[in-house]
Amino acid sequence: MSLRPFHLAFPVHDIDAARRFWGGVMGCPEGRSADTWVDFDFYGHQIVTHLIPQKGESDAGGNPVDGHRVPVPHFGVVLEMKDWQALADRLAAAGTKFDIEPYVRFKGEPGEQATMFFRDPSGNAIEMKAFGDLAQLFAK
């Protein structure tokens, strides 16, 4: 099995400060972004900073992405498409409750990807994703 890029998402309280640190100080090229999240190329791995309001604000713990509420924080691995589909089938057969059912997001756009979200027994959010073309991992 060859090494694959990892995907890690984590909360931040200031997107501009995150851009300054990850893009400027760390030198990570910026990929796709929205008002509430930014992808960075972290040495060939995908890290995503998600804006999460300070405690007491209404939507802590998730951000809207492609019409779904993505749990934050979450982590996962980028798989080959056939391996992603086999995992999705295995999880479904096991009765896994998905936070976001397996589907392809950003269809026809840069960064088109298969994705699914579920939790481990401790409640940790996991996103497993795959790209038909791995070169799209950081496409804008």
C-alpha cells in the first residue's frame, strides 16, 4: 500500500489569522475556500481551517459545505475511488449511522470529490474522501 495524503480539519476563531499563519508563516499554499473555511496544502496533505464561533454562539461544531453541515473537528484519509466505495459499502452493511451519507460533492467543479462523514464509537467525526483525479485535491 502506498502512502496517501491525509485530510485534517480543525476549528479556528479567525479566518484571516489562520490565512496569515498557515499561508504566510508556514508557507502552505491556499486551495479552495469560503467565508467559513480554507483548504491548505500542508506538504502535500490537505488541512482545512473551519471558522467556529466562540462558545455561546449558535452554530459551534459545524460549518455549511455544499449544502451539508460538516462536523468540526473531523479527520480522515483520502482513498482511491474503488477503496472509498468498498468502505462506504462495508460501513452501510454494518449499519453505520452517517452524519453525511456517501456522495460526490462539488460535481463538475474543481475539487470534485466523493465524501462521507461518520463517527467512531467515541463520537469523533471522520471524513473519508476520494478523488477521481488526485490532482484535484487542491484545485481552486
